[in-house]
Amino acid sequence: MSGESHGSHAGRPSSWAAVTVIFIGFVVGGVALCNGPTWILFWVGVGIIVLGLLASWVVHLFSDVVLDAPRVIPEIVDYTLFGSRSKKRRGGEAGEVLDLPTATDPQQTPHG
């Protein structure tokens, strides 16, 4: 990989704060349903979730998505149980013999 940075999936602290508020709301609502159910505490949890959703809208939570650089995936040559070399290769004896990984472009292939 080259020396240039391709970003990360870490996210900004403000986005993590919004996600944390939403998570706390789910925990409060879940505890309320398990203890009774305690409906007042459940609706408090729903209110916390709504506040977290509003916070995620304010901090533009979904703008944190960063696309990776194309991944380098090695091509599998043999399929033995313990990883030893065998003559069972895709394509027979003259089949795949790639020793170098193949780079794929996530814009061209659906799953990178």
C-alpha cells in the first residue's frame, strides 16, 4: 500500500457521542421492560433514543462513512484440510498457481 492515507472507520467523537446516547436509551428501555414492565421508565428510554437521533442528525452521523482503498485478496491455490500442497487445484494440474495477491476494485465488484 502506498504512503497516502485512505481514511478510517473510526468516526468523529461527536458521532460516537450521538451513538452512545442512542445506546443508553435502548439500555434504559430494555431494563424497564425486564423489570416489570415499568412503562414510565420505558418511555423515558424512548425519549432518550429520540434525543440521540436528533443529536445524530445535528452532527451529520452518516457523513462519517469512509470508503476503503481496494483490498488485496490472495487467491487460494489448494484446498486441503491442513494447508499442505496438493494436486487438487482449481482447473486441474495446470490450474491456478497465483503466488501474488490480486487487487480488486470495490467500485467494480459488489463486495470488494
